[in-house]
Amino acid sequence: MRKFKSFLGNLGLLAMLAIVLVIWVQLTPLLVGALALLLLLWLVLTRRGRQTLSVTGVGISTLGQRIGASSVIVIGIAGVVGVLVAVLAMGDGFAATLQQTGSNDTAIVLRGGSSAELNSVLERDNISVIEQAPGVARGSKGEPVASAELSVVVNLPKKSDPSVDANVQIRGVGEEAWALRPNVRILQGRRFTPGLRELVVGQGAQHQFAGLEVGKQLRLAGQQWAVVGTFASGDSHDSELWGDMQTVAAAYRRGASAQSVTVRLVSPQAFDTFKAALVSDPRLKVDVSTTREYFSKQSENLTKVIRIVGITVGTIMAIGAIFGALNTMFAAVSTRAREIATLRAIGFRGVPVVVSVLLETMLLALIGGALGGLITWLIFNGYTASTLGSSFSQVVFQFKVSPQLLWTGIQWAMAIGFVGGVFPAVRAARLPVTTALREL
């Protein structure tokens, strides 16, 4: 019967843990601050709270004698938080780069059913209809502000390892491409000349891939191309090489077709009119979206995969850190068994003992979480990397270690500390006084 009651007690403890963790991950920093304030008031204003402070103070004062065991908790949790935050920062940085691309007053048109530019084809007649659709802005000479564009993937060696080639996107653009994207500015050199085999390269691509300095020559499609300029856009276009659309089409035998048409709208409100006109035209079968919406969608799948991988790896490491915390705190409770029994014999209840052990563990967890987050921020925040995007070409982006990610890391650290401390804490409170006093 005693074993059965113990089993039911442990089962109830596990259920409580699950409920606490579910609630914990939903809490905002403001709510956590309010709970911390309530805990502080309880510690200061109540008798059991002051008892808890006394017991906690004694436990913390012995940390120096248990520096090796305590370091297991701190380092283990720092590793969990560091890996988790770094992987999530990769996903957030990639998503932010694509979400910054485009705007609500420009629209992109692809062939119907195409998920990306790479698998879209628009014929010349279709392009003319799209450019003349209602809602398209006009330039000073009355011409539509529209750019029919091609996307071609080529292999270029990486700077980090010239023996390894990576996919890079060449975008063939029309003359209106610069007006469509006013955020694109030339940093060095000049724009390409229409009709010539000249390229301007994004600063991200130039940092990641070899042979893209201004004045260099590239051999693409069996022809020599000159790099005449470097541009910056602050978004995913930084990963691209730009050239004249007709010249790129001729080099890669694309004829008069394009893969997308990007237009500037009279206003963001004109998008519905523009889309309705194209969708209802029997000559066309196209998908229409704002450029901001299109590029945001391109990041969704990979961002989800990165987050799943990060959480999976973090969970596996967290389980290891929990076992490390359990072992450490069980050992700490065992070495302090006589001390805890003495405190209980002179009137200290089980609650102060439980809370004191939890506070000690969660303090170590907080230190580990803060350490892991700080190291990750110092190493990875702003770190430039590249990965394959939806067009099967490299997208250059920066890791983004945001305050929200650091808070997520702290939440994980405190959750690990709570789970790792609750069982040793309960054991300390349940340990019979007579048994504890006989332990060495």
C-alpha cells in the first residue's frame, strides 16, 4: 500500500509538472516579473517565506564547496540555451531577410500554380497585358513602371572554400527595375548597360562568393560577363546578381519569355483592382500577390524546418541537462540531509525546504541560461551566412539574436531548473527526520 501511494504521489507530481510547464511557456516577461514580485513579497512578509530565505541562504553559501557539481548544471543549461537560441536565430534571420523584401505598393505576377519564379513562365503577349493592366503606375513619359524578369541559377565558388560551388541567382531585369526598388543603391562602380553582358552584384553575394569584385570577369553560359558594380538593398536581393533581361534571356536561350513581372501600383489600395483585372482576363492564367506577401511566403517552409530542428535538438539536450541537475541536486540534498532534518526538527515545515531547493536550482539555471544567451549573442548576432532558398539558390542573411529569442532561452533554462530541482526538493521534504539524522 505504501508503494502504491508513493506511485500515485509521483504520478500526481508529474501531472503537476506538465501543467506548470504548459503555463510557463505561455507567460510573458511582464507576467513573470509580476510572479517574481509576489514571490519576493511572500519571502519577506510571511513566516514561512522568511524560513525559506534562511534555508536558501545556507544552501547558496555552500555552493562554493560544491563548485564542480554546480558547474554541471550551469554549463549543461548554458549549452542547451546556446544551441537553441543559435538555431532559432538562424531561422529568424532568414525569415527577416525575406520579409524585408518587397512592399505593399508593388506586385509580382507569376504563371498560375507556380510556387516560385523558378518554375514560372510568362509569354510575351502575357507580359504586355500585365503591364497595361489597371492600377499600374506610370512613369514621367507615360510608360508603365513594370519589369519583366528572369531568374537563372549558376554555380560559383564560395570564398570560404573555393573548391566548393554553390548556387547563385542571376536576375535579368528590365530598365524599370531600379524605379521599382528604390532601396537598391550602387555602392561601387555603376549600373549595367542594357544590351551588354554586364552584371552588378549584391553585397551579400560578393561577401560569400569568389570572383565577384568589380572589374572581374565571369564565364557564364559559355560567355564572358563583366562585373561592373556592387549594390545594396538590405533584403534578399543582396544575394543576387543583376543583368539586362534581354541579354540574360539570349545567353540562356529563353526567347521572349519571362518568369515574372513586377509592377509598381498607383497605391497599395490599387492592388485589388490590379489583381481582379488579371484574374478575370480569359487570356491569362496567373497568380498575383504583393511582393511583400510573395517573399514572406518563400521563407515559411524553411523557417518552420529550422525551428523544428532547433526545438528537437534543444529538447534532447535539455533532457541531458535535467538529468545532470537531478544528479547534482540529489547529491546536494544527501550531503545536507542532517542539516535539513535539524531544521525540520526545530520547527521548519516542508514548504520552506521544497522552495529553498527549487530556488537554489533555478538560480543556477538562470545563471546558465544568461551565460548561454550572452555567448550566443556575442558570437552569432549579426553573423552572416547563406542557405538554399525556395529558388534553389543561396540566400545570404544575418543571424538575428533578438530579445524575444533570449527570453525564450531563459524560459527553457528556468523550466529545466524547475524540473531538475522539484524531485530532489520533494525528497528533502519527505525524508523522515529520524532517518535523516542517522545519515552521515
